[in-house]
Amino acid sequence: MDDKQNQKIWNDFKAGHHSAFTLIYNQHVDLLYAYGTKICSDDNLVKDCIQEVFIRLFERRDKIRNLDSIKFYLFKSLKNSLIDSLSSHKKMRAVSENIEFEIEYSAEKYWIDNEVGNSQKKKIKNALNQLTSKQKEIINLRYNHGLSFAQIAEIVGVNAASAKKQTYRTLGKLRELLDLDGTSE
């Protein structure tokens, strides 16, 4: 869906059209669940936080400014909701620093399709598992969800230049790990 269509859906939603809210929900709920379960392994908490995000979205639609990206807004809202829930349940010591972001191998489709064949998937997965949780989250947000560096920066709590630098450093680290394994050509 292009930016114009997203803006129309957003304007319809802000005007109170329930069908626009339903469309926003249906387009994003699965993406939010996949993202949330990488941050938190408690499926029920993730589902509760997603529900909370959409309830707050609906209740506060008059107060929310116009958005450049509905997806970005929802991702950030979900992460904040999960952090709030986890910290209030005292499940984490330093919440924003210690989130264990688990990445699914499918999120690295970019690497698989562009740099290696099927026989090297296992080696790539091993290399990805050597990344930090924050590195995995940044790569996932950039290449699986197509977020901009500015949007990634806001979600992970760094500035845009740092998000860009961390992305490229992570890609370099992956290349290095693959070279060490003799899997890169």
C-alpha cells in the first residue's frame, strides 16, 4: 500500500470510520505479533499489549497527530507497551537495555536471497546468532519491516546516525563472520 492510501486510511480512521480502524488492525496485527514475540517470549503478554495498543489508538485517535507511517507508530507503541508491562511486573532489571530480541531466520531473507545459496543457510543462521539482541532488532526492523533509520532510531532509543552506523557495522560483522567460516565468496 502506498503513502497516499495509508494517509487516506489514517484520515478516515481519525474521522471515526470503523472500517478504517478494522483495516489498520488487519494489516498490522500479524506483523506486531511477530515483532512482539521477538521481544518477549510471553505470548499472552504480547497479545495483551497489542490489544492495549489498538484500544489506546482508537480511544486517542483525536489526539494523535498525522502520521508518516502507521506501521512505525504501531511498532513503537507496542515496544513501549511491552517495556511498561515487563517493568511493572519486574520481569526485567534494566528494561530497555536487556530486551532479548530473538530474530527468526526468515527475517534474514535479504541475506539469503542476495548473497548465498540454500546450502549455506545454516552457516548464516549461526552467524546471525552471534549478533547482539540490539543488532538483531535493528537488522529485522530495517530489512524485514523496511523502516527508515530515523524510525529505527526512535524504536531502539538511539539517534538516526547511530542507527545507520550500527546497521552497517552489523552487516560488516555478518560479512566478517561468514568470511571466517569460509562461506562468503
